[in-house]
Amino acid sequence: MTEPVVATYLEDRKLRVAVARVDDRLYAFDDLCTCADERCPLSGGLLTGTTIMCQCHGSRFDIATGAVLDGPAVYELKTYDVQETDGTIQVRA
């Protein structure tokens, strides 16, 4: 079962990151889509397996690698190391 994508803001890095759990594995990636000048939050998009679709322009990305699967986006997402320790999720950015 796929859980919702949750956005978080890493204050010390001034960075907006999305975290998703798919089949008991955590993924962390840039929350803002690369498909336009006015970026949309991917945390509001549709997640199917490890593919997330931008709600604004329909670009699709692989959240495991950051690769663009379908445009209009041409730039991949940055992905981050993420782990859960004692119920706390930690993202290394």
C-alpha cells in the first residue's frame, strides 16, 4: 500500500523536500517540480508505485532515481538519503 507524500521544509538548508513510503521503503526528493518557471509541489501530485505525477503539468518522475519519465519537465529531481530511526524520519540533504 502506498502512503501519502508529505512535504517538509528543511529550515537550515532552505529546502522543500517530499517524503514518501512505498512498500515499507522511504524515498525523499525535491518537492517542487522542475517542469515550469512557477513550480508546483509534487506532494500534491499522484503517486503510483515509485512514479509521481505533477498535478500542474503532468510531468512524471521516478522518486527512486529522480529521473524524468514523461515531460514537459526535462530536468530530473534531486533525491536524498532518508532513514527512519525510532519513529523519526531523517533526511540528509
